[in-house]
Amino acid sequence: MSLIPISDIIERVRSLPVRSIALQAPEGLKRELPVLAEALRAEGYSVILSGDPCYGACDLALDALEYADILIHFGHTPLMDHPRVLVEPIFQPERIPPLDSVLPLLTGEVIGLISTAQHASSLPLLAEELKKQGFSPVIAPPSPRTPLPGQVLGCTYTAAREAKADCLLYLGTGVFHAIGSRIATGLPVISLDPYTGEAGVVETDRLLRRRFALIEKARSADRVGIIVSQKCGQNRMKLAEALLPLHPRAEIVLLREVTADQLLNLGYPCYVNCACPRLGLDDQIRFPVPVLSPPEFEILCGRREWDEYEIDEIRL
């Protein structure tokens, strides 16, 4: 059974004045695209697939619109309006695991509920169960970059802040978004895996020690490359231009894909990441030299103190 609602997509496309369609999906959904393409071709449409890596709705394959009337992007929620782009989220079925493991870890009465797009629709169920246990759950409203209540992205933690809670409960797999929420708010964060029911207190001390060590390592760098993404939802040129005067030998480097090989070939002993905020935190182990966030670069250059550390975010 396809994860993409093929019949719904065909019905929606029939109402549009288009004859050619480009399809895009992240890695976990790419193998679903040929099935949808076959169904669309059976309806008389011309179809092409984007095979490039895709990391989110910030990474739309707009170049494919040279060959198609419309681009349909799957697996994420919209970040921007485009007259020739449809962004179709893929939601997991609404479900929550037993809360036995998570209840002893919660602190305070007001619990802010956060999740990623895939599981955000389950937050009202989670809220109802917490109410039965005497808690006051809060689900923050949507924001410009997060159109679902309680939704967080790896680059936006508005829902975590706006909950104004005593503690945050993250429903999802992995801990990256939970760690980001912890740094962004300073609140205790508990993670709850919707599939296994495993829960844990999110710790950030180890990550922050590593980041401090990278800042110190970068002090020996005589040149700095400030990375600006060419992807439509990640381009932060204005931020890069504001950071440029902080270092006497800094240059702006435009990149479509930020890889270890590209950074090695460019040869800078330190980079500042004005592309996807996740890159430095998620992928630093792959990079040959320090890749600092904009707030970390400000610490390096003396513009801010370490106790003013912030997670890098794109809020608008």
C-alpha cells in the first residue's frame, strides 16, 4: 500500500489546468513516486521525477518547473507560497503509546506538547490522556513556518516557546528536535517515542561541550567561509552579509549541497553555516573543520558571551 494518497492526488490534479507534473519527495518516500507517476500517466499527464536529495519544504525542486506546469512536493508542510507548487504532508495514523514511562518524568503542571509534522495530528490525543492524569497540556498555535499546532522543525522552535509551559513533551522519533527545543527554551524536555513508548529526559550538556570545543578550535582559523544556501527556503544572504564584517578575512560562499568534500576542496579552516541550521549540529562529525552557527560565530568574534548561547533558527 502506497504511503502517498494516489487517488486523492489524482482528484486534486484533475481540477487544475495542468498537463505536465513534476514530483519530489525526501529519501524515505522517493520509491513511492514511480507508482504515482504511473497512475498520473494513465490519466494522460506527462510526469517527471526530481531525483536530487531533498531535505524539506525549504528544498523545493523549483528548477523542475522548467519542464512541468506544476511541482508536487510530498512529506513536509508548506514553508512558502508558490503558484505552481503543491506541498502535500504525509501524516502518520493518530496514535499514542501508553504513558507509564513518561508520567514520572514530567515536571510541573503545564506541559507543552510538541512534535514533527508526521505525528502532530496525535497531539490532541496526547493532551486528553494527560488531562486525565491531572496535567494541563498546551499545544501552541501554528506559526508562519510551522502550519500545524505544536509543530517544530529542525530550524524553528516557535511552538516550544509559545507553549509557555513548565515542561515540554516531544512526541516523535529521535531526539534532535527535542534537543533543539531544550536549548531554545531552557525548559526541561521529555521525549516520547510514539512507536516504542520509550521516554527519556533530554540532555544537552554533552552537545554544548562539543560546540564550545569547536568554537575554541576555530580561534586559530585565519580565514572563514560563510556558507549561504542556494535552496529557496534556506537562503539567508542578509544574515551572511551582517556577519561578514565580524572577521577581517571572511568571504561568502554559495553552495547548493554542503558536503564534506566541498568544504575540504574550498580549503577554509572554519565555516559559518547560514544554510540549514541542522547542518552544523547534525553533520559536524562528517566535516573536516569547525562549522559554526551564526550565534557561535558571534561568540568567536566577541559579539556575544557564551552564556548568551542560542540555537540557530529561521523564524520567518
